[in-house]
Amino acid sequence: MMKRAFCLCVVACLLGGTSAFAAGPSLSPAQVAYLKAETRKADEGFIRDVAMSLNIPAMTVRRAMPSQGRITDPVARLIAGLENDLRRPLNDDQKQRIRDADQRYRQALADAQKAARSK
């Protein structure tokens, strides 16, 4: 549930900031299905990247994901949630790995959006 909320927040940020997307035609049902599947893959990849980089279970990352409707930076909320769950602060290298995973995640979502339009 929180994973989906995080994903939707990121997609909304990506789509809301792109005026070309807002002006473009709406997606067909097949394109929407493709985008949804690719978003799920990107989401799972992000969780796996963070879990592997911190050497923690994926469930811990899922549990620390921010809830829907938060205005704050989702990565900062994830870091705070992980630190709370792990009961220890993350070092700068670990925080940077999470930010890097977030950049890859955002790029995967943007690529999926572009690919969906061409399908």
C-alpha cells in the first residue's frame, strides 16, 4: 500500500512537471496497462536496490516508504523511516545510495512514460 502511494507520488511529480505530457493526448487502455506494469517493475527495482545497498530486507524498505499525500520529499521521508525502523542513523554513503536509487527509479518511470506513448 505504501509502496503504491510512493510510486503514485513520484509519478504525479514527474507528470505534473512536464507540460508536454499535460498537453498530449490521453493514453489508450493498452498504454495505461503497459505503464502500470512498468511502474510496478520500477517500484520493485527501487525497493530491491535500496534493500541490497543497505543489506536489509525488502520488507523493511516497504514499511519505511512514506504514506500517500505527503508534501515532503519522499526520499527524505524514506531515509527517516529507515533510520526509525533500524534504530540507527544511516551514514552519508548509505543516504547517497538511496538518492541514486531514486534517480534510477525516476528515470525508469520517465522512460516507461515515453515508451507507453509510442506503443
